[in-house]
Amino acid sequence: MHVYIDGTGLTKFGKSNLDLKSLLVEAGKKALNQSRYPEPDAVFVGAMNPEEFTETGNISTLTVDALGLSGIPSIRVETASSSGAAVFSVAFTAVASGIFRNVLVIAGEKMTHLPTSRVTKILAEVIETQERESGATMPALAAMITKAYMNRYKISSDKMEYILSSIALKNHFNGSLNPYAQFQKRITLKEYKESKMIAEPLRLYDCSPITDGAAALVLTRERTDIRVAGIGQGTDTLALRHRDSITHFMATRIAAKTAYEMGGLKPRDINFAEVHDAFTSFEIINSEDLGFFEEGRGWEAVVDGVTHIDGPFPINPSGGLKSRGHPVGASGLAQIVETIRQMRGEVDSKCQVGKTDIALTHSIGGIGNNNFVVILERVRERIKPTRKTAGYNLPIHITRIKGPHDQEIKVNETEGFIETFTTLHVTPEGFPSPLILGLVKLKEQNTRIIARAMFLGKYKIGERVKVEREDNLYLFRKENITEKVKYYFRSITRKLLKHIR
Amino acid sequence: MHVYIDGTGLTKFGKSNLDLKSLLVEAGKKALNQSRYPEPDAVFVGAMNPEEFTETGNISTLTVDALGLSGIPSIRVETASSSGAAVFSVAFTAVASGIFRNVLVIAGEKMTHLPTSRVTKILAEVIETQERESGATMPALAAMITKAYMNRYKISSDKMEYILSSIALKNHFNGSLNPYAQFQKRITLKEYKESKMIAEPLRLYDCSPITDGAAALVLTRERTDIRVAGIGQGTDTLALRHRDSITHFMATRIAAKTAYEMGGLKPRDINFAEVHDAFTSFEIINSEDLGFFEEGRGWEAVVDGVTHIDGPFPINPSGGLKSRGHPVGASGLAQIVETIRQMRGEVDSKCQVGKTDIALTHSIGGIGNNNFVVILERVRERIKPTRKTAGYNLPIHITRIKGPHDQEIKVNETEGFIETFTTLHVTPEGFPSPLILGLVKLKEQNTRIIARAMFLGKYKIGERVKVEREDNLYLFRKENITEKVKYYFRSITRKLLKHIR
């Protein structure tokens, strides 16, 4: 059984006056209207957290009812910020099983009506508890990953600023050509450099925005012009500190391996890609994890124009999450819809990429711990006979990740070194700003902790620090701080913590 | 491809000291330990609302990580209170597609740590907005359905009390024999009659409790002793007032039809069943919707002992949601696990039912709008050759429900008659108690509304009433209330409403 894509639909992304139900219905009806199968056998709905964003539960029933399709099965699927890809994956197996013929897949999220602090709090619920309680937000963790990447591949701050700005400018340029994008304006290097620092080295223009929007498509067992060639999913530890790698996403590599093998394809077969650039630095990391470029050299592609819309290997021609916007539960499916629009020549000629035979989409859930890769291919007269696979009955590879796990820290004071860190300027409610957060590897125990710097100041990756425990929090300080200074600041810290709680 | 069930696991249901993660892990590990396939290809997690119940998102990643299985795919599935059945359904298609060989399915919910008022508020998010804002809770809607059923089949209040108490006593008796049940005690008719009235005619002992718990099982393509014979899902309108039927669940009938056809089976082939008795009256309605008994005569079975644990057709031998407990996202899967324990003879001999070749489970999402039916059969040497199906490649039936939808009510005052109503004694925060809620059919428009009685008093189904609008609320009153009395009470109502808001 092969699975094909028929009609697709998108709402305008951005700040919408519509409620979540209306967004889901708009995208769903567009997809059904564009499909030869306007009467689906089932509806699959992706959304990350409609309960908290919109005080609405039972979203799959609400959606099938609002579409006037009550009666048929409807199921909601969630994997944090990759929910749009997850619901595609579940609908894919539903059709591949032979039980369903044509199904409607919809994913959406409504976020902009809430204050940013509330949105940040809801988004932070996907972060592991201890890291969240240390003050780590999604940008904070992304920044720590970015700094570890810079350190590993010896990329200076100035150079990284240039690389990240190149991605922001490219994706904003692409978004300016996309009528569905949230930001339809180009930005300048000056604007980038003047934008607010969120978590060093990530500025506002490195972070995807808060967005409303929905995407939809019809999956069918009947042949259309586009076939799902491969699909893969991988997971990683919930906590960043438990990872084998803190510079790349193992979950992406596992997902990519499965998708490539299912499709009998290699990275060089892909013509263009939409990847999860919730943060600009992720676009580089992803392009390496997906096998497009060598480790540590993904940045060359954007600087050299390779990944530009008119380059030989366009990445995020839709504008990506950065410029198209990131309604969290919708993004994974919106990437697929945008890719199909490119493959079908439905985009404006100014943003039409060259070769569109085989494309890849990549979505990240949480801080890189529930990731998906989908490969789509244009259907020729015959599906290439050279391919190893008939249908999708490939045994998948079981890849297990066993990172270092928490060990109880028995002493009140111990030593370690900074593996990566960030200065977080936009801190969660109740936390002081700025806040220096570090991923510290302990010297005498095979364990890592997320700790706060006791004092502001200049820190370096690799620097040796002393670590202390305050209840469930860890605080680190430079080795050369005298006991006197320490106790003085410690009492202040205590007062501050007291005040915060 | 056939899909089989291998190992299963259950936690004790009730008030647990464990957090949600630990409950999911406990059930999951039990299922893996009991399985020939302790290394699953993927994990599927069912939970209704871990975000609001436990402030935890990204639950599928958290679960696969906590099980030490990071790397493999993990997806969360939700359909309100049938999430446990929905996740089973998604995992079923994943295996039936041939893409996954052995998958772990886990479902759980943690609820008892929150105050009852908070739990009630979270549960009410599955109710359609206008009905929720009128003060309708799940027990209120269930009570209205029950009263409509009584009216349709001419069952007096005294008789209904006897019928409902018979179900409560039966299910508590069954639960008293089940070590996993929340309530392991029998109740007497006196205790039943003295229990608090929640929403007339439903007492506390007619309602399933607030519960913590998790269930798990391994689905595999490799032959085991139990095969999934059929599975079906149906939906209905989100709002009760939009239904074609307010005495039965069309969603159950659709689900049952699909499951029976997929399995090539009829209701009379089933040996015993676990059905969704979130409210005792639902057990009767369900047993009719599932085709076990004639419409309006399901109550005879419990009164005559037919559905008792030692009767010819046991229903809810585990104690059901009523006595086993109802951790909302877990119940649908727990029913399947309990059924397998019966089929494998793993239950105590005192609660072992007689014939266990073919069994059915039935789960309700929301107020009967996202329902599942699963049929399990013991595998003989050969799968019966008389069956029409090989694998599950049955085209499913598309059943559409097109109930009456809302029409704008243009006048401030109109007439109608009461289709059903309840006196709600346990009202949501901010609402007066008691509150009389009615489903009122308007005289001159083909539309129904949920309205509050302007005055307390005795109402009857079929009674003609006047309806007025107050902002987004509807209020009804008896026809013979004089204008003077009306305006006096209206001003009080306004003050009350103001106070509430």
C-alpha cells in the first residue's frame, strides 16, 4: 500500500481574530475542497495544548463536528512542538494499514490572544522539571546548545553573529514572498544587530514568533501526483543534561535514518527542505543532522548562498518557522503543505525553487527530543523500480539512547566544569534578569546539572567552577571567589530567592 | 496482517502517592516484563489532560525517556475520556500497517491530588462552550440523558432508582473482588439511597469517582493467545442539544457496527463486556447501543441477574468505571487489560466469568461524542475460516450525523417545551445550587437550547415554557408566571448573575 497526498489547505499565519475551531475548519475545508475525496473516512487533528491556550478540550470531536462530519472517527495527536508532523505520521499508518482510504489531517494552534508571559509558561511545560525550575526556558536551552556548538567547531562570537544573521535575513526574505507567512518583510543586518538579546547568543530575530494558524491535507491510498516516500521519528532524553550529544539532535538522526531507508533514498537525493528553525542556529544543526552538510560546516551553506531560495539546495523557502511563524502544533504539518505547494508550482514565481522532485521536511518536538522527518516525492509514470521498497514494510531500526542520568549529589559543595552556558535576558516570571545558566559537568561524578551562576560576570566553556546546592537548585561560582565574598553574596542570594518564592 | 496482544500491566487504581510519570512507567514495565517482546519498536501514550492535571507537557517523550527507551518513536493520543481506547486504536493501525512489529501502549491519568472543584473544571472543558457556560457539568448532561430515557421508555422515578441501584450494587460487588479496583467494598441499597444527590436522578453512587491509575499492553504482529478481532470508532456532535438522539449514543452504534463487521461477528457472539459506566444509567444505554439487549429493555438484564458476574452475560466484571475508578485517559485501555486478564484466567477465581472466547470493550469520550468498541478473541489453532475477513482491509462505513444545529434566536422571548431536564445539586464554582437545567425545544424554530429555570419548582418533560435571553444565557419559566412575579424575580436573577460574574 502506498500513501499519497491529495488536497492541501493553509490559513494565513500570524495574529488572527479567528478562534482555534475556526482556524482548523478553514484549513480543513480548503484541503477537502481541493481534494478528489471531499468525504474523508476519518479526521486526525494535531494540536500541542489547546486546553491551556484556549480552555478547549475534546478538540478532535469539536473539529469533526465543526466540519459537519460528525459520525466518522476523529483522533487528536500530540508530541509537543512536532504535533503537526506526529498527526501526519499517525494518519499515514492509518492509511498504510488499509483500514482507511482517505483521511483528513489538520493541525493548528491559537496562541497570540494570551500575554507573552503566559505563552512562555505554557510552552515551558514541555521542559524537564528540574531544568524548568532552574529558570531554563526554550530559548535558554537553545542558546546553551548553540554555545556548545560554537565551542566544539571553534566558531567565534562575531562569526556566529554573522552566520545567524544570514539565516534570519534569508528566512525573512523568503517569508516576504509568502502570502501565508506571519512576517512579510525583509530585515536588514542593522535591524538584526539592534534586536533585543534574549539568551546569548540568540537575539529576538533568532527566535520564531508566537503565532496563530492551521494547516491541513488529505492522505489517500489512491494515486495522486505526490507520494509519501519515507517517514521517520526519533526521541531523545527529556532533559538536555542527560544527552549524549549537546551540539546535535540524535532524535533527528534516528528519524532521518528511518525515513531515508524507508524511501530507499540518500541525503543527496533531496532537492529542497523545510527544517525546524524555531531558533536560527537550529537550521544549521538540523542541516548537518539530516546529512545535507558535514558536521560543523553547515553554516558555510547559508553564507555561500547554497540554501537561498535561488541556490542549489534551498532550505526553508517558505520562510521557515522564523518568518512564516510557529503556531506550535501546526508547524510540522504546515511545512509539509508548503513543500507540496512548491512541488505543485502553487507558490509565487518569485519564490519557486528549481528542482522539486524529492523534498524533505523536518520537525522538532520539545528541546529536540521528539523529532520527525518526512520525505515526499513526485510520482512518475512508475515508481522507480530501482527502489528497494515496495510499500512501507521495512523493519525499522531500534536505536536506543542511553545518556548519563542524574545521580544524587551527596555533598553540599563540589567541583565541575562548564560544558555550555547562556546569559538569559528574558527570564520566566519570578526570576531575576539577567540569569546566567550553565550546564555543568561534575568532576567526581558522571553526571551533569543545570546550575545558575551565583554571580554575574564573564564565564567560559571549559572553565572550572565550584557548585553548591540550595534546596533543589544548584549554584555555581568561579573557583577563586574568597569565602568572605561568597558568604556575603550567598546571603544576598538567599534573600533574593526568598523574595522570589 | 493480524494484530495480537501480548503482555499487559495495571497499576492499583485509586488515590496514589505516585506522580503520573511513575504510574505510566509502572504499568508499562509490567506489560514489557510479561511480554515476549520487551524491546518495543515504539511507545504510544494515552492521556486526556496531563498538562492541566499535572502541569506536565510532552508526555510521550517523558514516558519513553522514563522507561529508559529514548530513541524509539513515542506519540501521545487523546480523545477526552476515551483516550485509552484511542491510543489502542492508533497503535493497532501502526502494527496493522506492517511498519511496526511490537509496540507498547500505555494510558494513564493522575487526578486525585487536585481539589474536586478544580478536577470538575478541567473535566468540563470537554463540554461544548455554550452548554458549559449555562452551568452544565458532565453529571448534569448525563442526568438529562437519563431523564429523557426514562420518559421515552416510561420508567418511573422509583423504578429507575431501583434499576440504577442494582447497577451500582453489582459493580461495587464486582470491584470488591478486584485487587486493582479503587473501591473494594460492597454497598447496600440503604447506602445507595442515602448517598448525596448530584444531578437528579443521579446520586453520588451513580457517578464514577476521581481516580489515579495507568494501564498498559504490548501489541504485536506475532501470534499470541489473543487477537484483536475488530475495532471501531464513532463521533457525534459536541453539543448535546445538536443530537439526533438524546436517549442513546449514535457514536457507540457507529463504533459497534464497524467493529462487528471487521470481526465478522454479531452481538450474540460476545461472551462478556466491559462498558463505559461513568454513570450507572450509561451501562443500560450502552448495552442497548451495543446490540446486547432491545432498546428500552436493557435494565431487565441487571434486575434479572443476566449481567451479574455469575450470570450468562457478565457486564463490567472488573467493577467498571463505577467501582474500579475512572482515571479519565486510562479507562479505555484498562477495560481492555481487565478483559484480557479474564480471558487468560488471571483474575481471582471468585470473579472469573464463565465463557471467555470473545469479549467486547466500549469506551466513551466526552458526553458520548467520541466512542470506541474493541472486540478481542481467543486464538484457536486456526483463525476460524468461516470469518469473512483476512486481516483488516474492510472498507469502513461512513456514517454521518447531521443533527439540528443552532439557529440564532432573534426574539428576546419565545416559547418551547422541555425535552429533558435535571436539578443539579453540585454546581460548578460561581453557580447557585440547586440549578435546574433544561434542554428546551423551541416552538417556532427547529433548534434546541440548554436553558436554566428562572425559578425553582416542579417541572415535567413535555411541559410548555417561555424562554428569555439574558446576554448569552437562556432562562425558561412556566407559562403561567405573571409579569409582576417575573419582573420581581428577574431583577433578583440579574443581581445574582452580576454577583457571579
